[in-house]
Amino acid sequence: MKKLQLYSLLFFVGLLISGICPKEYFTWFLEVIPAIIGFAILAFTFKRFQFTNFTYFFILIHCYILFLGGHYTYAEVPPFEWIKETFHQTRNNYDKVGHFAQGFVPAMIVRELFIRKNVISNKSFFNFIIVAVCLAISAAYEWLEWGVSLSTGEGGDAFLGTQGYIWDTQSDMLYATIGAICMLIFFRKKQDKAIQEQFQTQ
């Protein structure tokens, strides 16, 4: 429980710092609102379902990715500006980090839910369905970005973050898919161990 209290404190500290003089408050709000909604959902459902600390830790990391992108806008995060200039890239690619996490962390969340709630009895389709769910989440987010951009005009350009790259939407979904697959390949055993340890201590 102490870890969860620490994670909650770090969440609000990160949110507060990111909201101090961001480049654009409107863009900041659009970028951090998913983290705020996610925190509210996790808090509201906490008594009915508690994730492992392992999963909560990666959720917190994802929130910080959102906070950083919201503060600077995804097109102007300083370390990736340096990478852009040093390696002669055509754009700031911090948004790809965000979309990788958009696949990685939901895969972790969905996988734990599926395991502990025994959602899927046929394990042959287990990983495929997790990746498919994460891709659906990514596609839905792209629809949201599209809708915001259409409704706000120039005000939504920073939120959309295409930076003139015509295949940005497709590459965003690709990176989310890669993130989900990477989670399943490299972290599934660690998550299984975390789930087992939590059940043993309860």
C-alpha cells in the first residue's frame, strides 16, 4: 500500500509540474486529460479490482510520458530536439515514444485483467486478442485526435502532432502495436511473477 501511496503522490507532483507554464495550456489539457481520467477510473474501481504494483508502476511511467508531452507539446520535447538535430532527423519523434507506451501499458493492463478474471479460456488466442485490443485503443485515440483537430482548427494542430508527416496516423498505430508485442515478449514472465506474489501475500 505504501508503494501505491507513493505512486499517487508522484502522479500529482508530475501533473502539477507539467502544468507550470506549459507551452500551450489548451494542448497541455488535451494531452494530460487521459492520465487524469485513467487515475480517476483506477481510484473509483480500486476496492473492486487492484492491479499489481508492477502494473501500476508502468501506468505511472505512461502518465509521465503524457505530462512531458503536454508541457512541451510532443513536437518540441527538448531531448528529442537534440536527437533530431544530432542525427539529422526530419521531425521530433517523442510522439513515437508516447504511442509505443500507448500499446505497451494497455497490453499490461489488459493482460492482467484477462489472467485474473479468466476472460479467455482458449489460450491459443490470448496474445493475439491482447494486441488486437491495444490496436483498437490506438485507432480510437487517432479518431479522437482527428475529431479534436477538426473541431478546434489550428488550436488542435499541436495536439495532432503530425509535423507534416503524412503517414503519422499509420505509424502511430504501428508503434502502439510494437509496444504491445514488446510487452508480451519481454515482460510477460515478470508480470506473471508479480501477479503470483500478490496472490500469495493476500
